[in-house]
Amino acid sequence: MSNSTSPKLNWGNTIFLTILHIIGPFLIGIYLYHFGLSFSLVTLGLIFYFLTGLSITAGYHRLFAHKSYVAHPALEYFYLIFGAAAYQNSALNWCFDHRIHHRYVDQEDDPYTIKKGFWYAHIGWIIEASKEKNFPQYKRDLVRNPRVVWQDKYYLLISTLSSLVLPALIAGIWGEFLGGFIIAGVARLIIVHHATFFINSLCHMWGKQTYTDTNTAKDNFILALFTYGEGFHNFHHLFHNDYRNGIRWFHFDPTKWLIKFTSYFGLAQKLYKTPSRKIFLAKLEMRKKKIAQKESLSKLKSNWSDYIDSVIEKLDSTYGEWFDLKEQYKVAYSEFKKSKTKLAKANMQKLKIEANEAKLRYKHTYRYWRSYSRLLLRSQCV
């Protein structure tokens, strides 16, 4: 007796992924057994790994889905060609699903909600037949882009040529045509798939909620190493228009570096950055919220909540003062570079001193806040 509640399958995706993950490893094993692995093939595989993966993260994701910057048409074509090589659908359909995910994250309409489990969010939603999605507003700008429409129309041809045929032809130059197809094509494709799928699954399960707990997205430095910087997912879900995911200099975010690099050549413009004060306040409020959830603090007789508010207010004030003086200094520096007058130089030096003093006041307040808030979070009974 058939189970009427069983989900219907997308047979095209199911057959493709089954062949890729069963026949693919078999072909890889046979090839390695007979021919081994040359340095040239490893290099070619890594090049295609980054070309295709970064075309998804910098192109499909941060450019087309979130419009966090504006790209030159040549760069758009590059992302669309090598994004197709990742075999994750056309940019039009990929972005459509992703925008719905952000709008309805963790809800029933979320295409790859983690609420249905790791397997579903990772790959299950791809092999399940799509439900009717009546959200035309999430496609309007995409269908006005002729390059996106072109890629959507010829997606299967573009993806096959760029993902499998091209690496085989390149490797064929030095006599490893089959190796290019299997290693830089098939093996690379499997790895890129799961690197991207981790963003939908593990990045909603494992890590810290640094900026918001209104959804399941997590920040995880380790996952960022495998997801081209997308592992800072908690930040992204709150500030999704930012072209960065890792905002600190030491955050591993090659997608951010690529976008910034292309901007130096005029290929990327209008890179959007969330105002630092907004990020700062979100982080403070999240820390306060975590402190409020500590059961042990309910035993306190003193009103710690009011005190925390006063510290946050002082932090915001000192940070704002420092930020404003930094901006004034930048303006004064530009004026001095143009005029070279003694008055402009004196004004610049004065603002520099004031900005440094404001920075010290902010750092002193922040160190106090960090120590005090950590004490509250770690205490069992204060």
C-alpha cells in the first residue's frame, strides 16, 4: 500500500545527484588506481574549485541575490558562466529560492528550512519536488537583467561546457583529458556541492549567535574555511545586504576579498557596508539578551538590567564620539592635502588628538563592559 504522505521527488535532480555521488566516486577511484594524481591535475582542480565556488558566493549570492554591490557586465558574465559550472541551478532560480529563504527563514515557506533536519536542509530539499511558490516580487529585478535571462535560457548547455568539458579540454593540452574530466570536473563538482550545501545545513546548526537569535543562522569560523567565507552566517542573516560576511580583518572571507579586489579595477562598485555603529549595537544587545536569559541572575537583588543599560548607553556614546571624530579627521586631512595651509594642518592635528582620546575612552569603557558581561555570563550565582 503506497504512502500518500511521502514527498514527491524531483526526478531530474534525484537522478543527477545519485549518479554524481555513486558513479562519480567509482570513476574517481578507478582513475586514481590506474593513473594516479599529477600536480597539474590537482592545480587545475583547485582553480576550478575556487572559480565555481566563488562564482556562487560572490556572484549568485552577494551580487544577484542580495545586490550588495554593482558589477560590470563582464564580471556578471564571468559569475554566470562559472556559477553554472557548479550545477546549482540558474542564477534566476537560485536567487529566487534564496530570497524566499531569507524572508521566511525557519518557517514553512523556507525552501531549505533547518527545522526539517540536517538532511533536508543539506540536500533533501533539492531532490524533493518543489512546491508552488507564488512570490513574483523576488524575481522582478532578475528578469530585467538580460545576462541573467540568457544564462537561465541556456543553463544546461553553459553548465555542461564550463563544468565538465572545459577542464577536460584544458587538461588535454598536456595529455590528461580524462583526468581533467574526472578530477577537475566530477570530483571538484562533488566537493563544491557540499561546501555550498553546508551553508544551508551546518551554518544553521553549529556556531555562535553573535548578532541575533531571531533565526537559526550561526557564525562559525571553521565552516568559513570550507564555504568561501559564508560561515559567518549569523551576521549575514541580520545584515544580508553587506558585501562582507566576515567583517574583521582576520576573518577568512575570500568572497569579500575577491569583491574588494575587483573593485580596484572598476569591475565592482557601490560596495555596501553596514554602518559599524549598527553592527556594534546589535552585538551589545545580543550580549545583553544572553545575560538576561541566565537563570542565576534572577537571584540578584540589585537591578542589574538598569545597570547594563547604563553601560551600553555609555558604550554607544563613547563609540559614537570616536566615530564622529574619525570622520571629521578624514575631512580635515583631505582639506589639508588640498590647501597645505597652516590653519588646515592645525585643525587636522587637533582632530587627530581628539579622535585618539575618544578612542581611548571607548576602549576603556569596552574593556569594562566585556569583563563585566563575561562575569555575568559565566557565573552560576552572582
